[in-house]
Amino acid sequence: MNKRLFTWMISGLIAGALSSCNFVTLPPAPLPPSELVQKNTVAKYTPKRAPEIQVWMLADDLHTGMVFPYDWLLESGFIPPENFPGCKYVTLSWGDRNAYVKKGMLNPAEIFYAIFLPSPSVMECIPIHWNVTEVSPNQRIWMKSIPRERGPYVASFLNHCTIPDTNGRPTTTGPSSWGKGVLLHSPQSYYFPRICNVWTGQALEACGADINPLMSIHRDLLVNEIEQNGFSQIWDGSGLEQ
């Protein structure tokens, strides 16, 4: 994860201790995709019909994200951006657009704006071709096998996190902070206490987890939530597999 995200998140967490959590609102609840979504899906792989698939949550000191098998998302109705490459997995995270786009650290005014005022957000979408632990060896990683039929809920949630163009594809705002991915415009606003980890929390809900939105504000709280939902840590960020 990009280290420049940490500064404004730390400031927000300190300020948030004095804030009410009544404003934790999540994006729209996911629904199974429509026939139109299914029709527009471009499947690049023949899906394997295993009854369960593996999903992962990544975490550094404060930031979290999710990793899903890409072919499973496609068969479930996920609409990728134009010219998105074929891949084994896709890693996704959410946050303030300026923090992802700007090169270097945010200044104090930008940190204040990102934390306390509704600001534009993005979903970062990055294709990866190797095993998750090989791509993210410095992050803590949790994994769980979930029923394949959760796919339409996950795909619909992800589709709700983007703004479509005239062709029905997600609109982009630039390249990803790492890898060969893209930043996708999101219709939701970013502000504290609804920060990046809250989006991760709802992605986990789409997977079938029971997540308290108040417990997804901080990484450690979210980790406690997912472990209660059967996720197991498989990588501790030190390069040693669990």
C-alpha cells in the first residue's frame, strides 16, 4: 500500500476519537447483478466450477484491501474497465482520490479536507499474475474459502463502487499507485469516519461475513471482525508463511 495514505489516516483517527460514529454510512447494499450486467461481462477464462473460492484481505499498518480471483468476478457479473488485462487475481482498495493521485505527501490543508469534508473517492483496481503472498510479501494477509454463489453479491458491490461511462464501463481517473492497474471513479464520498476500511468491510459483507461498520474504522478492529468470521492469517508480513 502507498505510504502517503498513512499520514492523513493517522490524523483522522486521532480526530475521530472526538467524533460521533453516527455518520458511518456504507455504500448501497449489494444486490445480484441484472441480466444486462451479465450480458456486458467479458469473460476471459473458462471458470472452474469448484464449490468454494478463496478470497483474501490485505493489511498494512492502517490500510486494508481485498483480493479476488478475476475469472470468478467476471463470471459473477463484475464489469471491468476498458482494456483491463487478463489476470489471475485482482486486488482492490478504496480511498480519497487526491491521496491516490497526488505524488508525494499531502499538505495539512489537503489532509483536513480529505478527513473532515466529503471528498471524491476512488477504487484502485490492480491485476496480479502471481500468488497473493508473492505479490504482497510485506503485508499481513488473511484468507477464507467462501461459497462460489457469493460471487454475484461481490460483483454487484464492486460495480456500485464505480461510475459507468456511456458504454457501461467504469470511468478511470489515472493509473494505480503501484502495479499496472487503474483508479476508478467512485460515486461515494470519502470522509471520516467512513474511510477506506469501511469499504473493505462491506466487500467482506458481500462475501457473506457479518461485519459491524463501527468495527471497520481501524484495521485492528476489522481484523478482529474477520477472524470471528472464519478468516485465518496466512502471512504476517515478515516473509514467513503462517
